[in-house]
Amino acid sequence: MSCGMHGKILLLDSKPPVRGATARHLTAAGFTVFTARTDAQARSLLDTNLFDAVLVDHPFGRAGMDEGLTFARELRVQDAQVPILLMTALPLEEVRHLAWASGVTKLLPKPQLMPVLLLHLSALIPGAAHEDQLEPALMRE
């Protein structure tokens, strides 16, 4: 069931169950979702596609603890405009300063409720909600 969103999202997460579930929810909401397990896969997708937002898990791999931040920093050099939403299970206080310094647009804790994630993504993507969905719903009396 679509809630009227649109936009092209790149989702970078190394964990298949999380990546799959998140992609399904975003797709059901109306987004077009491309997924990547590694930063190399994500870079390849960025070379051939324009995205409205990039959703990055941090940390997403096993090599070190700064993969998500490194990816965000490198992406920001390549594309100064695309919104980067970084999600982390690490304490936000430990990540916040480095996230902003890396060019992250929005930092969210994990786990995150899907309706909240959808709200943040739609706020980051201009015109993400279809115009016919912008009218307030009439409330029953």
C-alpha cells in the first residue's frame, strides 16, 4: 500500500535482513530503492544513477568503525547536494560531530520506526510527497 511518496533512494547496509526489510518498506511507500551491501557497490550505483537521497547504515561493515562516515565524506566530495541520512546503533553523542563534519544531512538512531524514517526521508527530498497527498485528510466526527 503506497502512502504517496516518490524519489530514488540508495540504501547502503551490509546486513541482508535489514537491507531487504528497509527496501521493501520504502518501496511500498512509493520510493524507488537501489540497495548496496558494500561501499564499492554503492559507488558503482552512484556512477550510473542520480539519487534523491542516500540512506547509510553506520558502521556497515567489518573493516573498521567509520565506514558509514567515510562513505558519506567521499560522497559529499563527489556530490554536494544529495541528502545523506545516516542511521546508527552507536550512541548519537559519539557520532554526531563526526557525522556533521562528514557532510551527513540527517543523523538518526537505530532502530527506527518506519513511519519516522519515511517522514525524515520525505522532508529531505523536495517534492517527495505527491501533490494529491498534500491535502489534509478529513477527520471523522
